[in-house]
Amino acid sequence: MAVRLVPSRSTVLMAPALAWLTALMVVPCVLVLALAFFRRGIYGGVDYTFTLENFAAVVDPLYAGIFLNSARIAGLATLIAVVVGYAAAYAIAAAPRHRQPLYLFLAVLPFWSNYLIRTYAWIVLLNREGLLTQLLRWVGYTGELPSLLYTEGAVIAGLVYNYLPFVVLACYAPLARLNPELREASRDLGGSAFTTFRRITLPLTLPGVAAGAVFVFVLSIGNFVTPALLGGGRFQMIGNLVYDQFLAANDWPFGAALAMALIAIMMLLLMLQAFAATRAEGRQSPDRGEAAHG
Amino acid sequence: MTEFTFSRRALAAAALGTAMLAVAGTASAANLVVSNWEGYMAPDIVDTFKAATGVQAEVVVHATNEEIMGKLIASGGKGYDIVFVSSPFAEVLHNLGLAETIDHAKVPNLANLYPEAAALPHDPGNTFSVPYTWGTTGLCYRSDLVKEAPTSWKALLEPADAVKGKTTMLATDRWLLAAGQLALGYSVNETDATKMGQVKDLLISAKRTLLAYDDTTFYSKLVSGEAVLVQAWDGWCNYGIAENPDIKYIIPSEGSDLWLDTMVVMKASENKDAAFQFINFMLDAKNHAWAAENILYKVPNKPAMESLPAEMMQQYPNMAMPVADLVKYEQLRDVGEAQRDYSRIVSEIKAAQ
């Protein structure tokens, strides 16, 4: 009896999550995938004749260009988020141990408020008559100011701001786990602070950096709210294109094909990251030995 | 083995869950279900309609034409009795066979409509759609912040240096394109590839001078001074005028589109008599005047318009536009297959650097 209880309990515990994932994730994804193989009806809706033209359109230079541009914007956001986030995680890991939970708490505090509201806060901050401008006026500046809002910089700033906590958390874990003796050994053997960071700290925390980076990139490349609100619709990212196909052009099949291409890119990146993480995990112990010997 | 049974059961549960979601998604059949934009009719409409007719109505909202069209096409029109959509979408519902023929005998208040509103090209004789509001799309600007009043679409599309970076355009495909089509002297339903290529080039060069594309907050950008000249629907410009009398509205010399929002009864409705009663109720001069007074849109209802206070016409001059002038403009029509070309052109414009 007791023996049989164990597996059934685990399946019972799994069932709600499994049902949830199946109903709200697997089934819709399969439906969207199926949709991509049909044609748009003349008046919108779906004409159920099989076609591959939607996938052909995805690689059309226009739409492929939008993919590339989204990747560029997401890449820039990722780069900035990783540099800033890693530095913050490093500082938190170096802080007195009893203060670290507080700093981590502060890093994730923005998640307690709604994403849209936080994005609107940037509009209030950056617009031509916004807080920044008023501050400049208050200190005596009277000239004409360019709009900081509705620029590519504003889009990137919004993405970095929203996803930075992921990088901080992902980088903090390996940094906090890092055995301080390794660094001490490097310094004892004459390694400069920079060499120690480059040869010891960074390689051992790279899996965290990779995890954080993939997170920011994947979330950024599919984002459509930030480019719509902070880019003023002037910067078309792939998420906006998908949104437009479903909610403006009523071309669901093409929107589905675009969404599938985006999901494929995301899954590929996540798999590469998981693969790299596994390999790094496997190499961890011999690496430590080598590093310690310098 | 246990694992297998359980995962099969889990799948069954998941399928059941999906089915329940699908059921919850369709509105209950007992009521008259009306889908409209948020705030587009009196908030107490359900109560006043029930008091007048004894029929219980339920109001659901859609954010855009495309949203409700997606639902209607997916469900074959089931789940809704009356929908409020813009005229090109009413045409689509008619072409798809989803729109019920309007029984004029059951809607006596149709007599309140201006004769012009019963003879519009998309549906002469109001056979499948009943006009609710109408107006123009033009330029809304801060008369105190621009050197000279704009008179042409070129003022927006090829702006003077002083207003560069302080203009916005509508993001919705058809109106974005209409600005370019009108500026070049083409029909707002033009589909010729060469002409649309010119429209695209003009709109791409205009994009480089824009502050943003904006469908919803352009008038508040005028109020704050972030923008000084924007493409606007007349009624939305009125929201700016209400906050700052220096804001003005003009129809450029090249013209405007005539936009029209309509009420359509669904063929799949099981409460058609009640649906006609509802439309009749909306066309009552007093009820229809509510829309003009509160949404600041013109309504195609003669006694309703005549009942509006004179101050209102003074404050919002576009409300006083003669119907004969309004109907000179061309309606946006459904363009069928060409819609895909329109979408592509809009994507090209929005993706252009």
C-alpha cells in the first residue's frame, strides 16, 4: 500500500500543472501551428485550404528584416542588461552576508507593480513635457529639447529596465556560491584583480550570465508593449508584427506563421543555453582544479 | 502503468477544461447581447431600455473593429445580437452573410435619420446597417503653437521645420493610408499598385518627421504641447478642444474620408425582434443626442442634432458641419483581397527606418 502511494501521489500532484499546461499552452500552440498552414479568407477569418505561403512570406526580405531588427534591438538590450546586471549582482554578492537578502529584495521589488504601469511611468518621465524636461527647466534651461520618448533608445531603456532583475538574480546565484578561496589563491600567486576576474570569477559564473542573457533576449525579441508605448509605433518589432496580423490585418494564418518562427527561435536559444549549462556543469570540478593551480 | 492511466486522465481533464473555457466564452442566450466600444452609449442604457421595452439587454465591449470581427467570423456570428462596427466592417458582415436584413417596419425611428444617411454608398436604403455616428478625419492643431494654420495634408506629411518631430499620425491601417492617398489626390480606396507605391513613399518620408503614431492619446499630446499638429478624427479633436480652446480642427483642402459607425443585427440572433427594438430605441432623438453630447461625434439623426445646444456648436465648430458637406466625402470601403496589400504597405512603412 505504502509503496503504491508514492508514485500515485506524485502523479496526483502533477495533474493540475499538467492539465494547466496542456489546456493553456500545448493545445493553443498546436492550434496556432495548424492555423499557419491555411489561407486568410478574403474578409479575414480562415480559408481552410492547405498552403505553405505563410512560411514563405516569413523569409521575405521585408519580414526577415523585421526579425533581424528585432534581434538587434533585443541584442543591445541584452548586452546592456548583462553588463549592468552582472555589476549589480557582483556588488550584492560582495556585500555583508546579512544585507544581501535586502538588496536582492530591492532588485526584484519592481515586479510587484504592473508591467504596463511601469512602462507608462517611463512615458511620464521621458516625454517632451515630462519630468526630465521640467527638471531641466527648473534648473534654468530654456532651450528647445528633443523628445527622448519615441526613440529606439527609449525602447531599449524600457526593455533593459524591465528585464534587468532577471540578470541580477541569474548572476547572483553563481557569484554567491563562488568559493572565495579560489580568488584568494589567484591573488596569492600574483594574479592582478583584473586577471583574477577574467580567469577565475567570470568563467565560473558564465552559466549564470548565459541564463540571464537568454532570458532578456527571449523576452525582449517577442515584446510588443514596450516598442508600441515607448517607440510610439515607429519601431516595428516582430511582436508588433504578430500583434498587427492578429488584431489589425485579421490575417491569422500569417500571424500564426510569424509566431511559430518566433517560438522556434526562442526554443533554439533556450535549448542552446540548457546544453551549454549542462556542459559547464560537467566541466565544473576539473576547471576548479585547473584554476586553483593557476 | 499507473503513470500512464493518470496522464491519460490528466489529458482528459485538460480537454474538459478547454471545453469549459469555450462554453464560458460564448455569452448566454437569454439576454439581448450588444457589443459596442466602451463608453459609446449611455452607461444606464440597459436600465432605460428595460424600462422602455421590458427586454433585458447585456452590453459587452470590444476595443477595436478587428477584435469583434475576429470573434464574429470565428463563431459564425453566434453569441451576439447587435454589434457596433464601422461601415467597411458592416459591409464584410453583409458579404459573409452574417448580417440580418433590417426590417424597417420594426424600426420606425429610422425616419429620424437624415435622408443622406439612408443613401450612403456602402448600404443604400439601410438594408443591413443602421448609421450611429459619422464624421471626418482631418488635422487637429494648436493654433497658438503653429505659425500658420494648416490647410493641406502636406502640412502634416511634408511639415515645416518648426513642427517636425511634433506631429502624430493615426496608426490604424486605413486612416494612415488615407492621409497619403488624399494628399496625392487619390481615392481612399485606391488599390492601384503604382499609386499605392507613391503613397507608401510619401508616408515613409513623413514617418521620419513624426513624433509617434498614435490612435488614442493624440489629443492629450496637443494639450500638453508635446505635439502641435496631429491627424485626428473630428470627435477626438473635440476632446482636445474641450481642454484647450486654442486647439482647432480643419479638413484639409484635398478632403477627408467620411467615416461611419453602424449598428448591425446578426443573422444568427435568436432575438431579432428585440434587436430591432434596441436599434429603434437608440434612434430615438433623445437617446441618439446622448452620443452627440457625450462623445462629441456628429450623429446622423436630424431631430437629435437639432436638439443640441447652440453653445456646443460654437465650442466645437465641426459639430455644426452641414450634412450636405459631410456626405461629399468618400467612405472607406472594404477592399477585399487588396487588404493584404494594404497590410503589407503598412508593415513596410512601420518597418522603414
